[in-house]
Amino acid sequence: MSEPILSVRDLSVSFPSEYGTVHAVSNLSYEVHKGEALAIVGESGSGKSVSSLAVMGLLPRNATVSGEIELLGRKLFTMDDGQLSTLRGNTISMVFQDPLSALTPVFQVGKQIAEVVRIHHPEVSVSRADRRAIELLEAVGIPEPARRATQYPHEYSGGMRQRAMIAMAIANEPEMIIADEPTTALDVTIQAQVMDLLKSAQEMLGAATVLITHDMGVVAGFADRVLVMKDSQMVETGGVDEIFYRPREEYTRSLLAAVPRVDLAESEGSKSIAGSALRHVADPAAGSTVSTPREQRPTVLEVEDLHRIYPITKGALVRRKIGEQRAVDGISFDIREGECLALVGESGCGKTTTLMEIMQLRAPQQGAIRVNGTEVQDLTRKERAALRSDVTIVFQDPMAALDPRMPIADILKEPMRVQGYTKERMDERVEWLLKTVGLLPEHAARFPTEFSGGQRQRVGVARALACDPKLIVLDEPTSALDVTVQAGVLAMLADLKVRLGVSFLFVSHDLSVVRHISDRIAVMRKGKIVELGDTEDVFSDPQHEYSRELLSAVPIPDPEIARQRRRDVIDRSAFKGVGGAAAGAGTAS
Amino acid sequence: MTNPQDIRSTGDAAQLRASTDPEANPVLGAAVGDTNTSTPGGDPENISGLELIESLSRGELLRRRFLRSTSAWFGMIIFALLVLMAVFGPMIYQYGPFERDLRNALTGPSMYHWLGVNENGLDIFARTLQGLRISLVIGIGTAFLTSFLALAVGIVAGYVGNKGKWGAIADGGLVNLINLFLVIPSLLLLMLFSPVLQQATWLWMIPLLAGFAWMLTARVLRAMTQQLVRTEYVEAARFMGVNPLITMTRHIIPNIASWIIIDTTLGVSAAILGETGLSFIGFGIQYPQVSLGTVLQDYNISAPYTWIPPAAVLAALVISINLMGEALRDALDPTSGSSRL
């Protein structure tokens, strides 16, 4: 085997903090060879990002680092910042998690890419670097690259920004690419495209690649080798087939099991507890559905021909309407008691707007919303306040949804206070609520910052349950969580649905997430519902083309299947353009 | 976790420690092993980790960070000394601020007149202490009143801003009020009103100074409120049907409190400087009261002992307050350097 491009030996990183020393990485060793893709997998806080920042030499000053990192035979720790800067972006480049904050908002995207070229190859003229940027954008599949290069990052969508980041990363044909959760912030369909692009880019350059992720599903189609990390230490390492088909460690198995699978029916799947928890709890739900047919149960929420149109205006003094954005364009659905309807679609398809229209409990622009059979536009102020206890919401981001300055008990009591509960009843209910969502009653006095993401989301669910609601609206409740934590929260939700008979309106961009929990699925696209049907029918026989596309985009944690599904998406001829020769010559010298 | 700063913030540090250091915590070490083997519907995260995090509350953390900075210690010691001097000094010193000793007029420090006597036969030390008292009261009073005004206007403007058409009109009105106060010549108005109001009581200086100092803080608070109103927990409160006034006091004020505290602290020194400046040019504190500004007014350039002591006390006061304010800001800001050890 060839010499390793990157070898990390016995790397330890620790930070001093108020709580004593935090060991972010301890005794980590790995090697990456030319043309090889290594995936480092682990949950948040397992030290995977810190280890890659150490490779880039980007750790904060107060970090204590020991061990050895060798890149192309040069020891990184003996170099100063100036020497490291000549490596960064040229020999080793990085694709960050959040493409919005990784691109400078005040510079054009083309200029930012050209800058990467010019920094390491000052001999390339400005106009040539600009042309090179356009070629690179074309190579990563950005339509109209010449026009797009003069646009600013906010004019790009999330997926395009990540493509631009990849263009920047491959600009100087690096020997080494580090991708830190490159698709976590993206929709499933976009995620599939970006991963394909990254893989194609890596194969074209023959670069060694380190992919950092918490999602085993992403790894399957991408990596040659996998390194599983937990609690700052390496758990297991091996070839991708070995890890996926013959995992040695219990932790690896639970990581694999936590990935929701769209390709398997409920009886199959993995044997881990987290995975079986999902299926286990979903079973009685199916049982109760049979007991009373859907048509005989009362309707909790009915949405009929709902429209929400935003005018696009121009002019500062006199506002002229120049067009309209049809965010929600005539959708209708209904939710019966004890039922879970999943509303699935990409970001920007109008899911959240629909939720907000429902949560406002006011007359919509057009159409009708009925809760428990009453039209919301006919409500008086008092009735509306009372109805607020029946329809509650769980937000996407558990960090932002809980007031950081309020203890959990007060957060849970807030809706009950509005409904005028007595103090004793509130105390009683807080205890019951915490137990119901799998927390301890002692947690009531703590503040949200003391909890992990999954626990915070449980508090969010408890708050939604506070006043015995009929319907809980869940706005992507698990998309901000790690895969293993997500499985736990989903299992809890399924359990609540069965035990309490609450209805859910579950919004998600990921079909695999809703498979086990929803009874019916509505697939939404550009403000319209393109398909609405029972979960099993949609999964086994999707009618609309878009549903099929969504289904096929979900990553499958099976290397065999994932490899078959991959497509080569990079435009090699564009990459090898005029500027490419110059840049290539530069790296070779 | 892409951003290295995430690691530095306290919540994450706690998380990290709870999940990364099994050897140091035998209880947790046992717990992390079976996190994923909990019962169905149970918890894949570990709850036992929380006991460890609890040990440091927010207040405790703040106190530690604040006391770690040397400038905080300097500021506190100087400020405490000055306050003690202002409170107890006039009680034990034998001369009053308006006792004339014309025989010793314009003499330097001596055993009887610790800091000398000015050309009108008034004792400098006694006047400086008395002036310090008044300046402290006016400074602290003005800072609190300023913050209150700014809070009321800023939060209301920020909150109603996105509440429909009428809200936008109210917000616009308040913003224009702020702008109006910013453009009117405040110094001239202060010089106009101050002597008139002083005839009632010297405490009128407090509302007068505050009335022309709240605008910039109000603008900042308005912007911060607008940001908070869009957060999900305020949105959640709205969907629960919580009264807007309760939302403001329960959710918005606690979350901007740290900024208000810093601003009030730094506002004290700004108010003291404003008051002494006015007094110095003769439009501030009038007889029979004396402030540091009026003490400085009686300067005699050829006799440094007539102006160095009040000027030094004024400088020490302002510097000590600013040192404390800066340390407080560093302690409250999780991204600042003081969180590093």
C-alpha cells in the first residue's frame, strides 16, 4: 500500500473549563491513504470535529494537544501558522457543516473561489482566476455558472452553497479533503446530490478524504473505511463492509440500528434496542387503528383549500405589487382522533407556512381551518384562548424553543397558567408530564442549558402535552438531533400517541423518519399536496414521481445498495478547463 | 460541532465533560456503557450525567468569571474606598463644605486642612467628599432611570413592531420619538432647565440628565427585542395564548438583562461625567449643594492643590466603574476571553 497522506498518531486534545479539564479527543490514531475515503462516525460531543480541526491546525489557543499529525511526511505540530496557511486550501481543504456561515456574505461567490486560487497561486491573473471560478462552479453542477459567480451567498440555496464550498475545496486539487458533516444542514434530496458530488470529486482528484458525520446512512455509499468514535475515543475501525455487515462493538450496532430504514418493512431490520424500540412501540398503534375504523372517529383538524399568498413588492415609497409567492396553494387534509398525519416535503415547499396558518387560529386568506369541527375564523377572543390548549406545537430546534432563563417547571406551567389551572394541579401535572416523556421529576428545577438536545426536545413535547391537547403539531422535531437520539424521541412520540390518544401533525423533510410513526402521509411540493395516502401504500407503491424521488434520496445504511445507487455527477471537462492546467501545474511544482 | 467556540460555551463544556470523561466519573463511566440498551420507549441519553453538571449554577459561574479578572478587583476596591469615604468622611472630618477659614485662604495641605484651602477659604477635602456624595447619588440615580426609560420604550417598540399594521405605526412613532430626542440640542436644554428646576431640589438633575440619555440604549434594546420576538420560545408563548405583557416580563426582559446590567453600570460613569461637566460650567448643581464639578469650578491654576484632588477623585470614580463594567461584560459574554482558563 502507498504511503499514507495523513497519519494521526496518539492524538489527544483537551480544553480547560470551569468544570475541570475536558478531554475532547484521547489517544486517537488513524491513517488515510491516497484516494481513500475514511468516515469518522460518532454522536455530537464525541470529539470527531475537534480531531479534524486539529489536523487543520484550527484549534482554539487554549487547547492542549499532544500526539503527532503527519501530512505528506511533514509533522504539522512543528510548523508555525504561516507554514500551515500554505497547506490549508492547497494541500488540505475543508468543507464545513453550515454553508451559510462558511461563505462570507459580503463577497460574491465567484470572488471567494477565485481568492482560494489566487492565494496559493499568485501568478494566476485576476481575470484568469475568475474564469477558473466559473469553471469550478460549472464542474460542481451549478446552472448558469457565469451569472451565479457574480451573486452573493444569500442568493444561493443551501444545496448550492454547499456545492460552492466543494468547488472551493477542490479548486487547488488538494491531496486531502476534510468534510465536516457536509450534509447535516440540508434536505434529504439535496443531501443525496451533495454526497454524490463529493464522492465524484474525490474520485476525480484521487484525494484522501475524511468524512465526519453522525449518520451511518451517509457513510455507506461514500467511505472505504469507517472509524467509530464515542466519548472522545475510538470504538471500532474497519472496512465499510466489515463495519456494516459484521460490526464487532455493541455501540456500532446501535448506531446502525438508529438509522431509520425506508427499504425494510417493519418485521425485518436490525436487532438493536434503539431500532426495535421504534418498531415495538409502533405496533400497538397499528392495533388501535383497527379497533375503530377511521371514518367513525371524530375529526380533530380539517384544512380545506388553504391558501397563503405573499405579495412580492418593489419600490421603497410606493409599494407596487410585482408578483406573488404562492407559499400554500390550496391544500386540503383532515386528521382524525388518535391519528398521525405526516406532512413531508423539501424546505421551502410550504410546510411551515401551513403549520403557522393552523397555529394562528385566525381566518386564513382563503379556505377554511376547522378544529374539532368549529371554524377558527368564527372564534371569539375567549374561545380562541381556550382552543390554544387543544392545539399545541413542538418546534424544530430544541435549543431555541425553551427560554434559557426559565427552569423546566416554569416552562411546563406556562400554558397551564394561561388556562387558569390551580397551583396544586400544576405541580401534580409537572411531575406527571416529566415522567410521561421519560425524564425525572427532579429535573423540574433545572434550566434548559443543563439538558442535552434530546432531553430538551422531550421537555418541548411535555410542554405541548401540558393541557391535554387534542392535536400536537410537530415541526421537524428530530431534524436537529443526532440519529441515535432521534430514535429515542420518535419512540417516545409513538408511545404517547398510543397511550394518550393524541393526534399528531408531523412535519418532516425525511420520509424515513415518519415511516414508523405516521398512519398517513401527505407529500407536499411547491405549496401543493401531490400525494396523500396511507403510509404503507405510499412506501410500497408511491404514485407521484416526486414521492418516488424523495424515497430514493433517503440514504440506506447498506454499502451494497448505496454503491449501486450512486451517480457520477461532476463535470470533469469543466474542471479540466483552461485555468485548470495552470492550477494543476502550480500544484505539481 | 464545527465551530471551536461551541466547545468553549459553558453548556457544551458541561455536556462534553458529562459525555467524555468516564474515568473521572465512575458513576457516569458505568452509565455511558449502557446508554443505548435502555428499555423501549426509554431514554437513549444518559440522565445520570446531569447530577454532575448541576454543581455550577449560572450565578456561580458568573461570580467566578468576574472575580478572575484583575480589573474587576481593582475597580471594586477603588469604588468601595470612594463610597466609604463619601459616606463616612464628612461625618468625622472637622470642617464642613461651606465653612470659611479665610485666614488660611489659598494655603496648601496642612495638618488641619488635609488637602488645603481654596481662595474663598473653603476646605478642599470637605468639599471633595461632599461633592463625591452628590455625584454618586446623581450618577447612580440617573443610570437607573435611564435604563428604565430605555427599557420601557425599547421593549414596547420592539415587541409591537411586527404585530400588524397598528403595531408598525406605534413602533414607527416610538422610533421617531427616539430620533427627535437624538437631534434636539440637549446641552442647551439642560442649561435652560437645570437652574430653574434646581430651585425646587437638586434631585431634579436626575430626571433631567436621564431624559437626554436614554435614546441610544432604547434603540439597542428595540433591536434586541425584535430578535427575541422571533425566537421559538416567544412564538411558543404566543401559541399558548400568553398575554403580551407577561411575555415581555417573563421571556424578553430576563434574556436581555445581562446587557441592561452592563449598560447601567457604564451609564453611571457617563452620568457622573455629564453632571460634573454641567456643574463645572455653572449650570449643574447650585449652592447650597456641591458636586465634584462645582469643586473643580473653584480651581486656581497656579495652586494645583485646588484642582488636583477633586479631579483625581473624579477620574478614580469613573475609571473604577468602567473597570467593573468591562469585567462584568466579559463575565456575561460566553465568547469573551474570560471564559478561557
